[in-house]
Amino acid sequence: MRFKRKDKNNQISFAPDVQRAYYRASSINKGAKIQFRIGFVLLAIPLVLFLINIFYRPYDTTSMNMSERFVTPDSKHWFGTDNYGRDIFTRVMSGLPLTIIISIGINLIGCSSGLLIGALSGYYGGTVDYWGNRISDALLSIPAILMGMLFVATFGNGIWQVIVALGIMFIPSYMRVIRSGFLEYRQRNFVKRLQLLGASSGRIIWRHLFPQIRTRLMSAIALGFANAILAESSLSFLGLGVPPSQITWGRMLKDAQGFLFQAPWSAIAPGLMIVTLVLGSFFISNGLKQISQQRSLA
Amino acid sequence: MAKHKKIMQKVLIILSLVLFLTACGKKDAEKDTKNTEQTDQIVSEDDAKKDDGSLEEQAEPQQGGSVIVGITQELDSLDPYLAAAAGTKEVIYNFFDGLVKLMPDGTFEPALAESFNFSDDATEFTFKIRTGVKFHNDTELTIDDVVYSLQRAAGMLPDSKAALIPQLAIIESVSGDAEAGTVTVKLKESDADFITYMTLAIIPQDYTEQAQKPIGTGPFIFTEYKTQQHLKMKRNADYWRDRTAYLDEVTFMIVSDADAAIMDLQEGNFDIFPYLTMDKAELLKDKYDFIAADSNMVQIWGLNNQRAPFDDPVVRKALNMAVDKQMLIDAVTFGEGRALESGMAPPMQDYYNADLASQYNPEEAKKMLEEAGYQDLKIEITVPGDYVIHVQTAEVLAAQLEQIGVTAEVKTVDWGTWLSDVYMGRNYDSTVIALTFDYVAPATVLRHYYSKSDNNFINFVNTEFDELYESALSETDHAKRVELYHQMQKILQDDAASVFLQNPGTQTAVIKTLGGYTTYPQYVQDMYTVYYK
Amino acid sequence: MARYILQKAGQMLITLLLIVFIVFIMFELIPGNPARIMLGMNASQEQITALELELGINEPLPLKIKNYFAGLIQGDLGRSIRFDKPVGELIGAAAPTTFSLAIYAFILIIVLSVPLALLAARKQGSFFDNSIRFVTETTLAIPPFFMAIILMLIFRTTQLGLSSGQGNLASPGFLRQFLMPALAIALSRVAMAMEFLRDAIIEQKRMFYTRAAVGKGATKSRILFFHIFRNSLVPFVTVLGLILAEVFGGSIIIEQVFLLPGLGRLLVTAVEARDFPLTQGIIILIAIVVIVVNFLVDLINQFIDPRIRLSDVKSEKSNLWTQLSYKLKFRKDIKR
């Protein structure tokens, strides 16, 4: 019964149509390649800056120099200086690792929990699925900012607090991606066959179903990576991000906010960096998405 | 080939975007250098104006007009005794009069009391109440109203649980004499500061809607309040003083913060905007005059005296020597602040001990720490993240401490958390905070160092200080009191109770067509004196 | 149909209960005493104790939950601690601003994304297609508050008119006044909506029925609007529904930047003051809007494409999710 219904649905939206699959396979590969290239070029910019930063730092990131505050961008200070006379270029360079660590941490929590809940919901369905959905609905209906505020109020500002608060808010999105993937594949004949052969559920989930959605998940992770950077900067904007002694681009944007009219350059440098990194991740995510679509059609 | 073309196109688009953004930045940058060059001039002009106050008085005050005042805090209860936020008190000030009025120079003048006198031991105060004063609801002010107001504020009404104004808890009895037209207040113990509390708003008896629609005798009448939006008031045409207010209508606009309102300020959409920093003055000098005001804040770097390493006076002294307060003031308040050496601020007039010298000496500080065996000291500074000034101060402190080899980690917490964990729980290393005084009463600030007080959150214990504090409370002779408070400040410096940083100044932007804006040593936005030139 | 609505209502109730409990637990955990926050540093211990008693802060959790639900059943959301006013009244004052803004932004999203998607989908992979997509992707990559600030700087907009609280759809000058905040919300979402519509159109173009229509001799525009566009609407409406729900709950930052007296700002104030009843009230309202919008999306989709049975919606949705979820549900959290 369930089987039949699903076929009907497939027909409505994404009919596996031989002709279309053929047409796509050739064009998608090309598109994906371009997406990847642009993505990697964009990601390379901040990465190169960071590598330079390891070996050579033009200025100190913390020491303050009141005589050089709000210096406009020139040959000495490429991106100008901030309200304490610190070189913005240097700070932007050294702000990369923490920005990325936070983003990775958020996605680690979101993805691992999402994977667990999503796989169970998608594979078992029924009651497990019902409650998994209710929890994810509830989480989706709570604004992320509220979660951030409650977390920061409870545990103080800090790297871990940002990671955990946003990580939790990222769970439902991963859960949905994985659940829908599992729903799609668990009805396939190879799963039925495996079940008949007596394979354990864990084995089916991990060894047979998970590889099917791996590309799709990678695409989601690339996107999640970009979104985590945006989310961190939004939290920082409301003063809920990392403490001032840590440098992230979100934090730098927040600090620049009070001096936007006196020193707009102090916001532009970290802002541009965020845009570059996020855009790069978007492109890679799009490329991965195209490949995964192609696979599910083939 | 086509592939390459597409990539090129994308690259071109990126490049043009980048160029566009940087071009935007440059234009503003040029503007800014011009601004910075002129800043010094502007400041000196302002100073000149400040000195010559009579110049502004010469402009002829016009009757009428309306102004928009920007405020950055949501209001709480409009009941003058229940209002807790400073941001609410400064607004509802315009609805009420007290028995006495605080003047700009810190002295007190009789207001709803025609005159007052008090016993030598400062335990009994008698006020002669003015006649012919009307509340906004057209009822006349009676002795009963005054007695009711004092009793309600002191928590002496049958249904009250505690004093609504904590300073008034020392009132033993309030009695009115209708024939003589006087009200007499008896205190449980002597309190020479008591008269400063008598700026307390006088409200009509048994009127229960103060929180929604406040009624007093003040120069302005409440008309409308919308949460998160605005509070409006109109002129009281029946005001008891020799003249009514100049302005017909005043609107207090609630905005989330000054940074967000800056565009409106540049367009001149606000008429008055208090609590701006000096750097904003540079941007807005075309449309606004800037009036410098003392704040009622004593910003300190509070060191938890019971926690290592701050339990060692040597460490506290060394830290005191390590902080370059002038650099801090330049960085955080753009030079508009006064460096402090002890727990009292200049707006406290005579009580402020101006003779204490700066101890800045980082080399000596480093040596002291080394000799006492504190190598690679690591400390934590917990600051309320909602207050940008404190966060920035902590950042600057951390940078300065690095110079003497001390590593300071700045940790920001939410204000509510700060109050319960740091202030009440006293569970912290060190913190940056501003102690405020609601009245020009020196005890309210120094209470934070009195070991028996709830508010001694830095856990400072010094018996000599406690004795002086106790005797100052009951001392009525002004000169002797001043002397006692000066001694207390000396102890705070000598014992290095904490690191006393600054008394930040604030700037109020007043649009150039307005005059008469007056500042007081207390947070109020007095609209009575404001007029169109 | 009736059974479907009943089923949905049941789910909604369970989700709401979960949310109420999550907020309850969070408020049990966070430090901070509303009485102390209200009275400030200079307050005495007696004052605080008196206020605590009045507010009933120190009651045990089960009693608090019981009291809250007892009130909730009667439609009473309680009294705000911070503002000393009924929660219903405060939300009633703030909601019109947020709702008007959300609807305005929503209309902008449709007006901008539909023509862009039609243009981009005309020829897949053309220069035009690629540049539209690149520009929209870039708007997505800019942090929302940064976007708002850039817009303010470029157009030099002032916000006093907004914060005067006259801002709702019925007021004169609304369209002009709210343009900037609405645009700040809309711009990044235009990219999302556009991309889904474009993908769907391209998908439909390759279907056999399109070729049949061409063979039949139908005009290009007729094919586009009567066949392709209509069939592409199902995923598009789903996306729009998610965006609308997200805009309602997620305007906190935009309200902060543009000084709007809406729900987002109220929520920030409420949490800072540990104002439990107010926080709970706002969260419940936002959750209801999110859930109801999702429900409406299902209904509209059935109207557009009668082949979708409501009882099947769940599985239909899960198929759509395959495409939508990574793009959307992720971004949902973030744009707030």
C-alpha cells in the first residue's frame, strides 16, 4: 500500500525519467566542476591570508596604540586601524581559525545529533518518527537568537556556549536532510533483500543506507558550514558571541558597529571576509548537490 | 573555451563588487579624516561656551513648541516609588515635585516645602508645606498628601511589606499639623543625608493608578505612553512656580541604542539626545550643541578581596600602579572622563577628596609582583556584556596588564547573571562596573566598601574604614563629615581596595535652536528649563 | 479533511506543549533574579524580598507550571514583570509592527523572485542566468544585520517614523517608511525563493507534456504560464511558506537595527529582564504562526495540484524535503 502511494508521488514531482537523466548527466558534471572551482578559489583567499599570518604578522593583534586609532586604510595599514589603533588587516588574518573552529564545532554537534535522530526516524518510521518530528518542529519554532540568549545568560559568553547553542539549533535541519534520504532509500528493493537476508538494522543503516546519502550530507555540511559563520556573526552582533579577548570576524563586526560612521573600514574588512568564505562554501555545496541529484537519478 | 569565458565573467562580477564596496569605504574615510582634524577645535569651543554660561541665557526664551527626546532604555513602572530603572526616573521627574529640589550646583532649594529645618542631631525634620499648589487632577495639595507620600515611600502604610525607597526605611514616624501647615519627620537614627532624599516625588493621596497614569504637581502632565515606542507629556498650565514650562509638548522616544539612532541624529530628527560619547559629537556637530555633563558613576575595577591573588594587598597595590587611567579614558570615553584615585567622584562636591595623587608606575608594579613571587599571574575580569563601556574598559585593562606580565582573560556575562553571580553571589575574580549614586549622598557610594553592607561585593574589610563610615552617618557638622569622608577615601587608596578608574563624562546633544538645557548631579532630563531660542 | 485538520491540531498542540516546557526548563536554569534586575544595584535586601513575594518568583516549579497552564486555559498569558502590564496587551501592541513588516517583506520576495526566476529559467546556464544566480547568492552570503546597515548607509534612511509606532499596513506612508527594513529581510530570501522556482521551472520544461504542448502548437507564453509555471508552484509555495514563518519569528535583528517596536525587540527585553511570562507569551505566538503557516501551505498546495491528497501530505512533503531542506531549514535559523 505504502509502496504504491510513493510511486504516485514520485510521478508528481520527480519522475525518474530516462531521457531527463541522460540529458542531465552530461550537463551537471560540467556545472558542478565550475561550481567547485569558484568555491575553492573563494575559500583559498582567507586560507592564504591565514597561512601568511602564521609566519609573518605585520602588527601585534592585541597591543593598543591610541595615537594611531581610526587610521584610514593606507600603505601602512591596508585595512586601516580600529578604535584602539590595532591593525585591522592583522586581526582579520588571525581571526580565521577561531571563526572556522566555531563553525566546525556547530556542525559537528548539529550533524552528529541530526544523523542519529534522522536515521532512526527515517529508518524505523512510526512512533520514533512522530516524536522525532515533534522535537524538531519545536526546535524550529524557537528563534535561534532566543536560544543563544538563554545559553549565554546561563553559561556566560564563550566559544563553547556559542557552539552548543547554535549546534542544537542546527539539529533539525540535519535531521530533515538525513530523514528524507533514509525515507527515500529504505523502500528500495536492496534494503528489503538485506532485511530478508537477516542483516541487522544497525548494519543496514550504517553500511548500506548511509553511503547512499553521503554526498547529499556533504552538500548539507558545506552549506551548514557557511550558515554557521553567518549565525555566529549574528549572535555576536547582539553581544551574544565570543568574549572580546577572542578574535572572530563576527566579533570584529560587532566592535566596528559603534564606529560605523567614523571608521566604516573597520566593518568592511571582516564583512568582506565573511562574504568570501560563505560564498565559497555555497558554491561547493551547490556543486555537491548537483552531483547527488545526478546520482539519485542514475 | 566557453567554460573559461564563464569563469572570467564570474571573476569580473566579483571584482566589480569588491571595487564597489571599497569605493564606498574610501569616500567615508576621506570625510572622516576631515572630521578628526577639526575635533580639537570643536572641543575647545564647547569648553568656552560652558565657562560662559550667561551667554546662553541672553537668548530670548520663546514660549511654546514641542521637542523629541531620545532615550535608550525601556521604561518600567511609571509610579515614582516603584520605578527602578534610572531611565524611567529621569523621564517621570517632569511629572513631580519634591519637598526640596536639587539644583545644578548640588545644593538643595525648598520646593513644595516653603522652608524646612532640622534638629541638631539630624533626627527630626520639619517642613512648612506650600499652599495653593494643585495636582494634575485639579485637587489641591494638602498636608495629608505629603504625609501619605512619605509613609507610602517608607513602607509605613498598613498593607506595605517594605520601604519602597530603601533610604527612607530609617523614618520612625511622619506627622502632619494641618493648622501650622507643617509636616514633621522623625528618624530612628540620625542621618545627615536625609534632606537629599526629600526630592522624593509628592503624590496625591489614595490615587491608585500612578503606574499607568502618573499624577503629580510637576511642570508637565502625562498624556500617553506606549511600550517600546514613546511617552508624551504636555505643559502644566497651572504650575505653582512663577512661570510654567516653556515647551508645550515633550515626546520621549524609546530607541534600542544610540548607535542605531545615529542616522536620525544626523538628520536632526531628535531635539535632545543624552548620554552620547565624544566621538559621536564629531559626527553631529553641525546640527547639535554638545553639553558635557557629569555622570553619577564611579567606574571601578572591582577586585574580589577574598580571592587569591587579590587577598594580598601587594597584588592590589601593584595592579593599581599598573593601570594608565588617562590612556583608558582616551580609549573608552574619548578623553571625556576624570581619573579617580578613590571611591568618590567629583560630582560629590566637597565630599570628593581631590588631593589623592596618581600612583601610575608600571615598572615598580612589575618589580613588586616579582618580589612578592607572583610570576605569570593569570586573572579573569568578568564584565556585564550589555555595557559597552565596561567591556571596552576591560579590554584596555587586559592590554595594559600585558605590559607588566599579567594575563587577563575578559569574560562577558549577561546583566542579570552579573547581578546574581558577581554582585550578589560574589563568585568572581574581578569585575569592571560603575557604582552609581541616586542622591548626592556620599554614603550611598561608600556603602559598597562597608564590611557589614549587603552591597560590599568586593569583600573589602577594614575596621578603621567601618568606624569612620559609622561615625560619618551620625555626624551632622558638614565640615567634620567632609573630613571623615576624605579620610575614608584615603584608606580606600592606601589599602588598594580595588582599582578606581574614572568618573565618565557624558555628552548630551541639544539641537542648535534649543536653549536652557540644564544638567544636574543626578540623572534627570529637566524639560522645565528648555526653550526655543 | 476534518480528520486531517484534527490530526494537525493534535500535532500542533504537542509541539506547543514541548516549547512551553523547553522555555520553562531554560528559565529554571538561568541565573538572574527579576526582582534584583528591576531594582538595580542600590536596592536593599528587604526591597528585593518584598518584590519577590509579590511576583511569586520563588514558588516551586510544579506549582508555577500548574498556575501557568491554569491561566493559559483561560486565555490569560499572565502579567509581565518588566513592564508591569498584562502580557496580552504588550504583545497586542508589538505584534502589528512585526506582522505588517513580515507581510510587506513577503510581498517583496514574491514580486522580486518570480520575474527573476522566469528570466533565469529561460535559458539554463546562460550568462544572464549565471549572473542573476551569482548576485542572489552573494546577497545570501552577507550577514543580515550587515545587509541592513549597508542599506541604511547607501540610502541614508532614518527610522524615527518607524519607531513612532504608527507602523502598520493601514497607516499612510507605510510603504515608503518600511521599505528599508522590509528590503533588508527580503533580499537574502529572494535568492532562496528564486532558486527553487527556477529549478522547478527547468525541471518542468523537460517534462513530456511540455513537448506535447509545443507540438500542439501552443504559444511560448501560454506554455510558460498555463503549464510550466503552474506546475512549478508546489515547491515554490512550500518555500514561501517556510520563508513567511521564518520572517515572523526572525525579525529580531532587523527590529534592533531599524528601531522597530516589534515582537523581536520585546523578546530581547523580556529575556534580559528574566521576564518569564512575557518570554513565554511571545514564543507561543511565534510558534503558533510558524505552525499555522505550514498548515496553510499544505492546503494551498492541494488547491494548486489536486493530485496531492492531504492525507498524503506527509510523504509528499518528505519528497519535497529532499530538495528543500538543505537550502531552507538551515538558513531558517540563521537569518534571525
